[in-house]
Amino acid sequence: MDYLRLKNHLDKFLPLYVTFAMIIGFAAGMRINVKEYHNYLHWLNIAVVITMIYPMMINLRLEELKNSMKQGKQLAIGLTMGLIVAPLLMWLLIYIVSVFHPLNPQLELGLMLAMVVPCSSMSIAYTGFTEGNIELATIIVAFSFILAIITVPGWLWLYASSSHVSVPTMLLIITIIEVVFVPMFFGILTRSYLLKKKGTDGFLRLKPLFPSISLIGMYLIVFLIFMEKAKLIAKKPEMVLIALIPLTLYYLISLGFLTYFNRALHIRYEDHMAITFPSVGKNEGTAMAIAMSAGMGLMAIPPAITPLIQIPFLIGYVKIWRKIAELWGDKNVSQGSVSN
């Protein structure tokens, strides 16, 4: 089976499949009594979460961390933008939107969750498509996942306490360990086993299969979220629509700001792309997994609709990479002659 072709297909049509999963899940949720199947759905959610997160971790190259000290400035910018500036920006956007239209407290927490999770593993691929520094992007992704155990519950607790919303902080910490670090541990073991068993060439042939499984798991999670919350969404459809506003503003502002900021700091074009995609793009699959595993389904709605906004913005940025390279005055990069 051509795993690379399957991966490319799932990547290319991600917004379409997410939309389809939302519609089918919503339709199913309107026709069945979800409460009758609560116990079954609980275990199904856990199984799907594992299906989504574990394969993703097999491709995580922690050995790249040893190179991080060589690129301390760029790493610091990427992590600061992704783990500190992004949540602060979303906090501000939530406040601005709520002035005009009050938001459901759990929906607000979902918007924050969508911004505090680690960056998307697809950001490495986006970096490669734009002739960026893949090694640096890998380092930022790896560090982001490691720091998630502190940043996710920390930001949610800080936001919830200021908004007088109850958040089970300890449960979130346990959930992050279960959802991120346990799969990471077994993913590292699996990667090591496959490399020994099949060799580098054999592993590389299998490599596209793992993100494909993760993407299928993500589509299933989206389906389950909208099935379980269909009746609530039907009563208040503006919840979903209003959540799209701060998400759209976040990607518009973040991409514009980073382009200006990195140029002002004289960051190389290749490093700019490696910083931008991991810090702006978010791992919505992890966010949904955390919300669902913690039993906070409504909180999972913003991460579920994030791909509808994130994918067009990031792919759009990829499409214009040559024009962005020209802003750096690097004609070689803009002509695609720089190798990675």
C-alpha cells in the first residue's frame, strides 16, 4: 500500500473531511439519545484519542534536541510566540469579542485550550514546503510537547481563576500525562523497535502511515464531539459561529506580526519559516483529546473547528512562500535553489 499517497490525500482534503465529520456527527447526535450510550462513548473516546496521539509520537525525533543549543535565539522566539504570546493574544481577542457578544465560559476555555496546546506536527511539513529550516522546526515541536505539561494546565488555571470558572487542574495535569507523555513514551519505544527491526529504509517506508492514522483518529474525534454536543449546538448555533471570529483574528494577526517581527530582528528566512509554522499552528488533535478525556466536551468545540480556519491560513502562507522570501531579499531562496 502507498502510505505516502494516503497521507498526502488526507492532508490535502483535511478541511473537507473535518467539515464532513462535523456534519455527520451533528446529524447522528440529533437522531439518537447520546446519554443512553454514555459509558460506551467514554471508552470509545479514549480508544480514539490513543489512535490519534500515539502514531503521531512515533515520528517525533527527540534526538534533534541535542542541536537546540546551536539555535538558542530562534528556539526562544518560537517557544515564546507559541506558548506565551499566542495564549495572551487569544485572551485579548476573547475579551474584545465578549464585549460585543457574551461567550459561554466553557467555550472561552476551549478557545484558550486551542492556543495553549503544543504546535502541530504538520508544521514541520509546512516548513519543508517553504524551503525552511526543518531541523529547527523539529526542535520547536519537540520542546513544545515537553513543556505542554506545565503550560496547558497553567494557562487554563490562570484564565479560569480570573474568569471565575471551575477547572479541574489536577485532572487536566493527569490527562496531559495520559494523552501526551504516555503516548510519547511508547512512541519512542516503537520508533526504536521499528528502526532495529526494519532498518532506516523500512522505517521510512512506514513513516507516512503514522500521521495518516492520526488524521483518521482526528476525524473520528471531531465526529464524536459534534455527535455528543449536537442538541446543545442546535439550541445555540451562534456558539460555533462566534468562536470562529477570535480564531480568524488570531491567525491573521499572528502571521502578519511574525513576518514583520522576524524581519526586524534579522532572522534568516529559513529560520523565520521554522519559527512561524510551529508557533502559529496548533495541534488541535491534542486539544480535543485533552478536553474529551477530561470530560469537558463543550470545551472541545473550538479545537474541533480550528482546522477550518488554521488550514486555509497556513496553506495560504505556504502558497505565497516565494513572495515572502523576496521580502528578505533572498533571490536564491525565492527561486527554490536553497537545499535543506
